Amino acid sequence: MPVFVLNVKGFHKIYHLFEAWTASVLACLLLTFATSGAFGAAKDEAARRKFTVTLDAGHGGHDTGATGVSSNEKTITLAVVKKLGEMIEKDLSDDVKVVYTRDGDYFVTLQGRAQIANDAGSDLFISVHINSVAKTSKNRNTVEGCQVYTLGLHKTAENLNVAKRENSVMELEDDHTTRYSNFDPDSQESDIAFELFQNKRLDQSIEFADAVHNELVNTAGRQPRGVRQAGFWVLWATSMPAVLVELDFICNPEVEKFLKTDKGQQQMATAIYNAFCSYVNTYGKDITGHNVATRKGGKGISSAAGSVPSAPPPPAKDRLKAIPEGEGSYRKPYYRVQIAASSKPYSRRSPELKGYSDVEYYLDNGLYKYTVGPYSSPKKARKALEKAQKDFPDAFVVIIVDGKRTGMLNTHEK
């Protein structure tokens, strides 16, 4: 067996090399731990960023928006948005950042509004407006109700008219023909863009729109006119879930009385705030890194036109069935086409259901949601949806589990 001899001088040299190597290793380990700790802290800090919501008060400055007898859209929308922002900042300031497209009576372009939301890295965009109809309309003094829009194709002439009215603010800008030259909601290219939008963020937009609509009916006493889709430029240009809220019709003198009162504006702001709390409870954790503690505002329906009446139930033979829950109901997910929503119960003979026979309803936040079905697959549900949209252009497919709605069907799901 070979024998290795190491003299003292050589030993000391090797010892010092080992000592230096050990020190280097320890230094590297310390640097690694320090770096990973800093990276982890940075990662945690990033995970704890605030949820950002952009509040957009429609119109402003020389653009008054829709007008009533003694008030206008720009003033009411700003009042409601300010009240909404104050509630969020008071209750949720630790977790939510509020950005305003305008906080005074001045004009902001449509492009400017979208850019403010995009530059802020917003997680939700809420545009608040007041509705109206043409002066020649026969129901100008009686039309009422709230509508909440998400981006989409104009499925009805009414939706198109609302979008045209809100988009018409473009014409007040000096270079509008150049700035908005690429936006044509009736073009084939827009069809494709809207399809891409649907894949990206439409589900969350519709979910929030539905919550806002329900709250405006139950908290602010507005009549339900549904969640709809249309080609609004300001929704098209934002890169986050976004809705446009039409609070009610200022052309109706009785509704205008409610819209311009401080009490009415507070109720409408509270309605949107409550819907926002529900949305943040669902999606805020992914952004803030923890559950966002929210506190909903008070209820209490009151309006100048009177509270929403509790309608008597229809005769037993004409009553519609509720979607069954619990024992005996479908345990696996299935699909139904939602065709209407109302604060009062419809009967089998109600003209609003247009002769559909396989209608069942479910209750959601005090509203009756009317559906047809059931359908066992997305393919069958989409086929039924195409048929239903001939009579109900704003119909969509809901997913039901154990008698309860759990979501909406993506139009591209197979």
C-alpha cells in the first residue's frame, strides 16, 4: 500500500487554502440566504399590493351629458362617484387604492379615461352614467330602470343607441377622426376583438355587472332592465374587467327627482359599493395576498317614484317551478339559458316570457332569474342560447350545481 508523506510546511499551506475555501463557502451561503430573503420579501411585498379600482364619472366640463328638467348627467355622475370613492377609501384604504378619471367638473377624453385606468394598473374599471331617450320618444316621461353594460356586440337596436349616445362624446374632441379611426364596433375586426375580450376578462365583467344590477334594484329601488352588452369605446380600450353603469333615466321627471337628491345619490353609491365589496371578496386575495375585509353599506329601498312593490304570487296552476335544490336535484354541473330577470314573480302566461314553456327560476339577491333548460353539455346549451337570443338578445348560459348558479359558460368552452 502506498504511503504519502506530508511535511509541515505543505500541511500549513493546505490548511490555509482550506480555511480560505471555507470562508468563501460561508460567504456564498450567507449571500444566498440574504438574497433569497430579500427576494422573498420583495415577492411578499408584490403579493401585498393594493387592489386598484378606477372610478369614471361620465362626461364633464363642456360635455353635460344627458339633461333633465333641472339637472344634468355630468353633475349627478360626479356626485355618485365621489360618494362611492369616499366609502371605499374610508372602509378599505388598507387594501384598495381608488383612482378617479375626474374629480371635478372638467372634460376628459374617452382615450384619456382609458389611459388613466391602464396607467394605474387598475384591477377594475367602473364607469357611471345616466340614461335618456330621444325627445321624440313616446315613453320619454315614463321610461325608467337601471342597466349595466359590459363590452360586446350590439345585439339590439336599443343597446346600439345607448352605445352611440355615450360614444358621441368623441365628436367634442378636436382630433377625434384620427384618434378613434380604428374603432368601429360594427366591423368584422371588432367582432374578432370582442371575441378575444370575452376570453380574457368578460366573465368577471359580467359577474360584477350582475352584482351591480342586483344592488341597484334592491338597495336603490331602481327598476331592473338587465345586464347587457354593447360597443362602448371606453370599455374597449381598458385592459381590465370593466362595466358601464346606467343608473336610471333622467328624462323621466319623477326619476330625475330621485337622481338629483343627496339621499338618492347615496343609495346608488351604496349599491355599487356593495357590489364592489362582493367582487373584492372574490378576487381581491389574488392581488393583495390575503382576504380583504369588507363591510357592506346599509340597505333600504326608497325612490321618488315609490318603493319596489311586492307583487302577489300568480295562481297556483300558473306558477313557475323553482330550480330544485338539495335532495333530488342534479349533483353534477348542468346548464340553463337565462332569459330574464325581474323583481316580481312571473307566471307561465306572463308576456315577458314570450311563450317559453320549460321555464324555471332561481332567486338571487331578491331578483327572480328566469331560465330554460336543462342542458347536459356546453354544446347543447350554446345551441339553445342561439335560439333563445332571437327572442331574448341578452340571454346567456349559467352553470347550475345542486340547484344553485355557480358561474357562467364561456362562449368558447367545448
